[in-house]
Amino acid sequence: MGVAVAASCAFLTPIGHKNNTIIMGPGGYKSGDYWRKGLALEVIVMQWRCRRSCGSGRFERRAPRQQTLETEMKLRFSSDHKGHAEEIAGLFSATFTDSEGEEEGRLIETLARNMIATTKEDDLYVFSSWDGSVLTGCIIFSRLTFDQDDRAVFVLAPVAVATGRQGQGVGQRLLRFGLEALRDSGADVAITYGDPTYYAKVGFAPITEAMAKAPLPLSQPEGWLAQSLTDKQLEPLKGPSRCVQALNSRDYW
């Protein structure tokens, strides 16, 4: 098709296209007439083709969708939870009530409150995402101590994204923010207890208790996950482990 179009746009010689040859005799044209009159037509055709090629199609660099850009710009990530304990507890309560029922909502709300209120500052990281002044997500990391291992290990629990903001990538972006902050702080290993498929998206992989002994018996050992936060491969963590007091209940394991 391209060859056919190109051939039909050959205006510079009488033999460029059969139409040029046909009209040469009846029109009384000479070879030089094609050059003089055809050059302008060639320039016009080339300009038109350039605009079509450069201004559309797969090679065009399109601006991002405005709606998506605005949504991403609204989100703010924070590592400062001071003054927001009630909002954070309320988020965990509402989210888990919506998904698991009132009893689970109260249980996880109590966990979040106790972790913020009773855990030493050096043993706790609380990361949150905000859309303006509205809390959209929160994740909590607390120290997991292995008696015979000096590596800095933190366990991720609990995690919540506001029901109306789920499925929009808020949770994954918040998790990446938190994990990067842990790396910057010098943490060596992150562990969590949850859905392997979901947490694999941010670098977690299934482990057994031969790799890291849980502080309490696991009701769903397939959800025991970990990742190295350094450039070294994850090696087994030595000895039994201890979690912070707020998390030290069979209800959460």
C-alpha cells in the first residue's frame, strides 16, 4: 500500500507514474514541465505525510491521563504517627470490620492502639498514606528479636488500606515506602504473616520456621514470609524469637 501511494505521488518526471505519461502528449507537456510544476506538489505531499507520521500513532508521546496523575499527586506518605493514634486505630477498625466483621475489627483496632501506646520508639515504625487530610492506609512494623542473631529484624503487622481506596495501588506504594525507609534505617530483614500472592508484589517470599522461628505457633504457616533488606541473600535467623508485647498473643498468629 505504501509503495502504491508513493508511486502515485511521483510528480517530477513523465515516467514516474503511468498517469504522467498518458497526459504528456494531449497536454503538450515537456520533461522540464514536470520538474517545474511537480516540485511544489512534492513538497506539499511530504509536509502532509510528516505531520501525519510525527503527530499520531504508536510513536506519539502522549500525555498521561490527567485523572491518574491527579490521584497520584494527592497521596502523601509519612513516617510520623504522633498525634494520629485515633485516626490510625479508626482506620484499622473500619477496614477489618468491613472485610472480616465487627469482632475482627475490634481485635485489630486494639492491636494498633496497643502497639502505638506501649512499644518503645526504637522498636516501632508506623507508615501512613494520606489523601489531603484523609488517612488512606497504614502499616506497622515492630521489632522481632532473635536471641542468637544480631541482625535487625522487623515484622509487618497489621496492614490496612481504607475500603474505598483498595484496588488502586495504595497498599503496594505504601509498602514500598515503608520497606525503603527500613532499609535506610539499617534494618536487615523484614518478615510478615499474610497472603503470599499479595506480598510477593513487594518482594516477600515464603519461608519455613527453619529460616526464621515464629514467636508463637503459626495457624497458617504458608503465610510466613520474609525478605532481605540488604544486598545479601537471606540466611537462617538463629535462635528463638520474641515479638513486642502488644503482638504477643495467639489471636494474631
